[in-house]
Amino acid sequence: MLEHVLGDTIYFEDNVLFLLDQTLLPTLTIYLELQTPDEVVDAIKRLAVRGAMAIGIAGAYGALLGALGARTGNPAGIAIATREAIAHISASRPTARNLFWALERMEEALEQGSGDEPEALVERLHERADEIALDTIETNRALATVGQQLITEGISVLTHCNSGPLAALRYGTALGVLIEAHRLGKHIHVYADETRPLLQGSRLTAWELGTSGVPYTILPDNAAAALMKQGRVDAVMTGADRIASNGDTANKIGTYSIAVLARVHGIPFYIAAPGSTIDMACAAGADMVIEERNAEELRNCGGAQTAPRNAPAFNPAFDITPAEYIAAIVTEKGIIRPPYEKNLRVFGE
Ligand code: MRU
């Protein structure tokens, strides 16, 4: 069993999934206590838990909650309930590869336990969900070390959205690399894009940088060009939600603009993401499903109406940065550089 440590933003205890509610940060730190797959689906959809790796972990424990709901029945009933939970959770958000990676591993555990007694089957699923959480922690710890090759003393790095521990568990991806650089004594400065419309940058990244002691500045997304023009950005590093086998990368809406700006200003643009984000079955960004979110997120901000009540809105949650703009991808297996079609094959064919 995975022992939870103080500060864990996701943990499972006494058959309850505890999630730090990210919609309330940075003003309130309140944990949700979830006991059914439906509650997990709701938390993922409304971004109470968000970030590619965090939703993978939450999804895995959500499948376990499905099994637990049927634990007094026979193994076939447990398998049906778990598969229903997996199907329901799979439909919560389409873009991040990690959610499907985690749910496929839960399905695999279910198949491996087809001859198990009820208690053993539930135990097997619990162990698998813990393994997914532990794998996420270990992988990102390795990635944070690998990424140091790109973070030189005195560097200023711009990031977009939130890719810190909140988006995974204990360690982040891109932000994990930057927090580790600071921990190692490097004097870095992080510029955190606000990340409209849901402000993952100013609410979550700034909170994580502040609590980790990393010097930082927030900026509105539309100030990134001016900041680069003033020569204040040495590198850009963001996380990813899905990486195609040709290197095209889905990440929070606005990432593509930052990558284009970085190219224009001669600044290297890096992605940091683990193997569980890489989708070798996806040939290119055009094959990815990009989540479209509710228009209300654009018509309101901080509880106040900020657009005509029925204003038509374009509100994709992610965009695709073409591989040609990406100087390197930091992974737990090392820094991957172009040509990505060839070099990403360390993660499978
Ligand atoms: O909509 P969100 O907040 O889940 O989007 C998250 C991001 O785009 C992150 O940058 C991404 O998940 C990488 S960090 C694991």
C-alpha cells in the first residue's frame, strides 16, 4: 500500500479518495472525500483535480471505487462494476493521454485477476492504483533530475498553465524541473503565464512556486511577447497532455502561441513530460481529440459576468504545438531531441 505523506494532494485511505480541491486554490486548501466513480468523474470534469498525471491517478482510484462498491458480490459483479467505472471515467476528459494510460492499467489488472476471489480481486485493483501513483512519483522524480541539463545557473524560464506537483503527485513535470533547480541552489527566475480562462498559472503555479521558495513573476498571457522582446526570457518550458509519435504536443490552450513567440525571439521551447504522456499510436497532433469546454468559463471570471450572457464562445482547453517548434522533450529516459519520429521510439513503436 502507498503510504501518504503530509502535503499529498491525492491519497486513498479507508476506501475514500481524498483530493485537494484545486478550484478553491490559492485561497482555500480543502480536501474532497470521494466514495463513488461518479464523484470522481464530476471532480475531473470541473477541474477540482486537473493536470494530465493527476487525473490519471484520480481515474485509477475512481475505478477502484467502482470495484469497492460491488465488493460484497461475486467476482463477475466486481468486474462489471469496475468496467462501468472505467468507461464512465474515460469519457470525462478526452485529451490527456495519462488518464487512458492509467485506466488501461486498471483494465489489465482486472484481466489478470479473472480467477481471483472477491477480496483478492479488490486488493489487486488497489495495488494497481497504488502502483500508478507510485510510478507517477518515481517517473517525475527522475524527470526532474534529467531536466537539470537544460536549466543553467541564472536562467529565466517562462512557463504556461500548471505542471507542478498539483498536476501530478509530489513532483511535477516542467514545474518539477524548475522547483528541483531551485532546490539544487540554482538562481533561477520563473515567469508564470496567468493562463486564461481558468488561471491555472496565477492560481496554482504561483502558489506552488511561492510555497517552494522559487522567485517568480506572474504575467497576463498577452504580455509574453513583450517580456520576450525585452530579453527577459532565456527558455520556455511547459508540460504536456499528449505527445504524438512525431513530437506534436497537446498542452493547455495558449501553449502554441508561446511556442511561436519563442521561435520568433530565438528562445528555446522545451516540453517536459513522462512516457505515460507519449501516445505512440497517435501519428500527429491532427489525430488528437481536443476538449472543448463550456462557454460559461469565458463569460464569467471570479464569479462576475464578464461578457454578454449569451456571447458565442470558442473555448478549447488545449492546443497543439507542432513538433517543429519544440527544441527538446525532457523525459524520465533522457532529453529527446528531433527527429522525434525516430528518437521517441525509446517509448515503443
Ligand atoms: O485543463 P488542465 O488544467 O488539466 O490542463 C493541464 C495542462 O495543460 C498541463 O500543462 C498538463 O497537464 C501538463 S502537467 C502534467
